[in-house]
Amino acid sequence: MKKLKQNIARILVAVLVATSFASCDEVGDTDPGGTSVESMAGDWYITLTDTNGKVQAANALHSTYNTAANDNTMWIDDAKHGYAIKCKVTVDVKAGTFSATDSANILDTGTVTITNGKIEKGAATSKGGHKVDKISFTAHFSYDPAGYDINYVGGKRTGFFEDEY
């Protein structure tokens, strides 16, 4: 009986060793690469002001991210933290600009037109004093009166505790 237990233990150890070496085998390229708009993607703390200069939302969290097409478009999404905007914009990654004309606003009725969209590298300062990218754009919502626009200006979220709102 003692020999049987030793043989079973040896077999288990041999199986464990064999599978541990087999599980370390890398298959193919493990680098997934990036997206077409990764330099413009991220989370942003943005302050929204209307055409009268009145603050509509301060430091509202917004996100920019690629579309499923992974082309020259990206989403702007505030998850209803600001002025209820989620729309696709066309981007020029090299210039750091973006815009949209009558893009469907997924979070609200109607459409939104984005003008003067720009992301500037290192042009803003976070709450904690870190240099971050700056985002700015003007949005006109189809349900608002003519000439009533919302100006968006903010900085990229760092994830550091001292920069959170």
C-alpha cells in the first residue's frame, strides 16, 4: 500500500511538472496594438459654460474613445454627468482636432454639432498641479435655440488621488 501511494504521488508530481512547462508556451504575438484614436482617447474633467458665460457643469467627467469601426471617428460621452452628450465625431489625429455636423445624440433627443474641437498635449494643469492634455470644443444641440451653444474646456484625468473631483 505504501508503494502504491508513492507511485501515485510520483505520477501527480510528474503531471504537475509537465503541465507547468506546457502552460508557459507563448503562442504568436501577444502585443494587441492600439486603436486609431488612442492618442485622443481618455477620461476628461470638463467645465461647461453656455453662451452667456454661465457655468452649466463644473469638472464633469467625460470620456473619448474609439468607435467599433476603429477609423477616423471617436465617441464623446459624458454618461449624463454634464449636458447629456454622446455622439460620434470625426477626428484628425495628426492635427489633434475633431468635429461633427448633426451627429445623433445617443443620450438625448436630437442631434449635436461640434465645432472647434481640439486636444492639445500638455496644455492644461490638473487639480493637483500635473501637466495634462487639454480638450476644448463647442457644441450646439438641435433642440436649443439658435445661437445657444455650450463651450467645453477641460483637462485629462490622471487617475492620481489628488486630481480627482
